[in-house]
Amino acid sequence: MGLPFVALATATSIMYKNMGVSDGTIAFWTSLIMLPWTIKPLWGPFLEMFKTKKFFVYTTQIITGALFGLAALSLHSDYFFSISITVFFIIAISGSTHDTAADGVYLNELTRKVQAQFVGWQGAFYNIAKVFSGGLLVYLAGELEKSNGVVNAWTVVLLMYGVVMILLGIYNKAMLPQGGKSAEVHSVKEGFATLKDVIITFFQKKNIWYSLCFIVLYRFAEGQAIKITPLFFKAARADGGLGLSTSQVGVLYGVFGAIAFVLGSIAAGYFVSNKGLTRRTLLILCAFFNIPFAAYAYLAITVPVNVYIIGSAVAIEYFGYGFGFVGLILFIMQQIAPGKYKMAHYAFGSGLMSLGFLLPSMVSGYVSDWLGYKEFFIWVLISTIPAFLVTWLVPLQQFEEAKTDTEQLTT
């Protein structure tokens, strides 16, 4: 699930930066192509109607792999930016469809108790993509750039993305649980009637507007910081950046950031499984998620040279990010998804979660260009305030299990 998202959200930014594209253009377009993760609820309900969840998982993985190969070839065109951005947008459609189906497998195969217990592990494995994509492959691209040039280096890296996705598709075709068989649909009219019912029942949920505000605003600061941070790392010191090489950025994300993120995600999973989703729990998760952005403000103010200081700041932020992000996932899983259309309603929630990332990300480049890196990361800290407000105010409700643990696990 994580690989296409991380590739499009982070790795492409570094690639375009090295190919001479401006920060504002990079932030806007690499954010806009993430739109399918926001609007996936529009076609998510149709995945409830045909085949199995497993079918959509492995099919989209293989399609995504082939599209990465096409994106690799596009870098050699004179119109590389417009062509590659278009291909990446199609990858986003495939990747977001895959995520909806994969979430459906998770929700249908596990009880609420087991969902909470393993939500941290789910986040950890999702973010192994950060190790592979933001770390290993970015580092490899940086090393290849030295001997083969930027275009050839990233051609190899994009092809590697493609090969991995295709291999994952083949593996999951053989190994993944079915995730529940979808209902048969006999006409297009019946299909749209189901979609209408999915939408109506979603907005009829109790306290839904409070919940949607929580989902969107929880990531308001993150959407700005995560998009600009790799550009800040790469920017020349004369421009207020840290002047790091592509390989150094890969090490920061792949070693310091990724390990901290995985540990934070796993720790949070056990934390919420023991404490449950309460107001106090959610506030603690929100604090872990937002306060560590101060680490990037520190880097922007002091502009240190020592890579271990920079790596420590990244580790602090990513541990908090991994720990706090679990709160958002579990909120959607247990406050939004329960009901008749569990997978489709989870897709609605996760789509709006992506909107909370997309909107601030799209303007972050222009805000950064206007303020400068130091003032920008101070602004990010101010931007954490809405997250704390909605976390304090959002109503929480308790749901009863539709089945006992034993019954659901044997279904």
C-alpha cells in the first residue's frame, strides 16, 4: 500500500528537484496527482459489488508496476515533466483503488480487537515503503546520478519500483486472503443505486461532520511539512537549506526516519490496544503527531552541518509521526467505517484523510517560497493548533461487535 504513495509524494519531489524544476511547481503538481487518494470513495463502493477484495489488490499492483515502467521511459522525452506527471496520476488512481481493496481485506478478515492490536504493525509495514522508497531507492538514485546522470539514475529507480510492484502482485495473487466476496450486481442502475445508498448512509452517521473536521485538520501541519522537508534538505545553504546530497537524504529517510517511524507505529499499536480509543488516548496521539515538527523548525533556524544532528531531528519527528498517525487510522476504522458498507465507508474516511494532506501540500511550496524555510517551519508549528482543537472537541462513540471474535475469525 505504501510504495506508490511514498514514491509519488516524496521520491518524485527529489527527482524533479534534481531535474531543475522549481519548488513551487514541484509541490503543486506532486500534490495534485495525489487527488485520487482523496476522491477514491467515488469508485470505492463499486469494489463492494464485483469479484473479491483480493482480486482488486493483486490486479492493481500489477498495473501499477507496468505504469512505473512507462514513467521511467518518459524521463527521456523533451516533455518529460508533463508526460511523467500524467503517468503518475494514473498510478495514483490504481494505487488508491488498491488501498481501498486492501483495507477491505483487513477490515473483513479481523475483529475490532485484533484490528486495534495490529494497527501499529499495519502502519509499520505500510511505512517499510519509506525505507525502500524514501531511503534505499533515493540513496541508490543519488549514487547512480554521480556516474550515470540524473535521468538515467531515476530511470533505473522507477523501473525498480515497477518490478517490485509486479512481484508483489504475483505473490498476493497466491497468498492473500479473499477479504470477502462482493455482492452480485445485475445492472448499472443497480450499481448506482448502491453507490447512492453508500453516500447517504455515510452522511447519516452520528456526529459525521465533527468527525470529518477531525480527519481533515489532523494532518494540516503535516501536509505542509512533509512536502517541503526533502526540498529544504536539498536546497543550497545560501538559500537557507541544508545543502545535502540525494544520497544523504536517502540515508536520513531510510535509516533515521524509517526505523523511528516503524518503532513509533508498533508502540502506538500496543498503546491503543491497551488503552482503547478514548479522548485522553487521542490527545496523546495528536501531541506525538504534531509537536515533533519543532525538530524541523530547529533545523531551519540553526542550519546545522552535522548529519547526526539532522538525523536525530528526523528520528524524533518520524517516531512521533508513526506514533500519532495510528490515532487517525484507528479513528476512521472504529468511528467511521462500522456499518453496512464497512469498506466503502472506510474509503470515504481515508479519502478525506488524504484531502487533509493534499490541500496544504498544494500550497506549501508557494508559502515556503514566500516566507523562506526558517519562517515556513515556524508557521508549521502554528498550523498544529487546529489539530489539537478538533481532537479535543470531536465526539467519540462506542460500537458493539457485530460478531464475537471467535465467530468472525472463523467466518
